[in-house]
Amino acid sequence: MERVPIYERERIDDLLTHDLKIIQSDEVFSFSMDAVLIARFCSVPPRGRIVDLCSGNGVIPLLLTTRTKAHITAVEIQARLADMAQRNVQLNELEERIDIRHGDLRQSPAELGNGAFDLVTVNPPYLAVPNGDQNVNEHVAAARHELFCTLDDVVRVSSRLVRSGGKVAMVHRPSRLVDICCTMRQYRLEPKRIRFVHPRADAEANMVLIEALRDGKPEVRMLPPLIVYKNETEYTDELMEVYYGRRAALADPSNTSL
């Protein structure tokens, strides 16, 4: 394998599953638990085509390769992160499985095709653009705030990219759930599975995982809550299984077909 360049202030981290490695840097926004959870929560086709929007350094496509043989396209607007994602693909020798696209997701339907994908995954910016100066790293600001795309942009583009009967999976903040569901229905995406993520059993949810079906009928299933910590520092058994890849999917074990 040709040597993959690692630049100053970059490091190689272990993704803890299937011998996958990932290049990261403290100068840009590193992936967090929400990316791992959505990669395990989404219902993946065994083959076909998947597109990951707001892909960052490509962590979700990397993890998805452990669950499916589908070809994965990743779209990222920040040049530095797109370059990092491309090197992560090379580092893991996944060039035939993952295609990295540097560009604006709002142009994706024109570039990639309407209804071209079986699944869309997205870990979008959660926060509205704040007023005044943003005293924060530009890469972190773009990952956290809707500088390059709004929730409406993300849902509208996802609906155009996915085929009828295909799925769109998103991780977001619970405070935006009503906005998410209303916007999805506006663009013919019917929410089908929702799971809240709680830091501890006695704490409010701080993440929500939601999967919608293009042109689906109205019916949503609320899955059991996912608890992250069983004490102050120790992950629950389910979280450990997710991180180490021992659990194939983060879904209701009784039925993952919706």
C-alpha cells in the first residue's frame, strides 16, 4: 500500500472495530459518539448505494463498511476534512467501497442523481448560527452551527437523493425533534423509528436517532431508550458492544425491518 501522508498535529486513532483506523487532528472537529451511534442505528441495505452527508473526516462511511457491501459516497464541504476523509479511505484500503466528494451538499442531487440511493445518513450541524462574533475554530463552528446548510437543506436534499422506499437516518438534538419530523413530512419522508439517547438513566436525553422512509405511510415506532453510562465513568454493556462492533446494529432487536 502506498504510504498515506500524516500531517503536523494529526494523529491516527483506533476505531475499536474491524481493525479500522482514522486520522484526526485537534485543529479540526473530531468525530464523537453521535457519529458512531447513527452508523449502528441506520437500517443498511446489504448492497446498493449509500450517501453520507456532512461526512467530516469520513467516520460514518468507514463504520458502515463493517455492516454492508453497498457502495458509499461521502459529501463534505470543508476542504481540509474532505482531504482527511480521502486519506482515511486510503489508510483503510477502502477505495473500492467509499467515494469522497468535496462539495456543497445542496448541489448533491444535481451531481449524484435524484433517487439514486437506498440510504442517506447524516450527522448535521445542530445549532442555529449565533449572533455576534464566534470565538471558535472555523472547522468546529461549521460542524456545530448551520453555516453551510440548514435543517431544511439537509432534509430536502436527503429526500431528493433517496429512492422511493429508501431510508434517511439522522442524529440530532431532542429539542429539534418536532422541527425534524415536520420538515421530513414536508419533503415526503415519513419518520418510522425514533430512539432517544440518555447520558444516564436519570438524565434527560441529549441525542435523538431518527430514521424515515421515503413515501412511507404514517406510523412511527419509539424504541427503548439508549443509556450511555451505568455510573459516572463506565459505559453500559450496550454501548460497549456498539463501540467494539460486537452488536451489528443499534436497533430494536425484535424488529429492524421498518
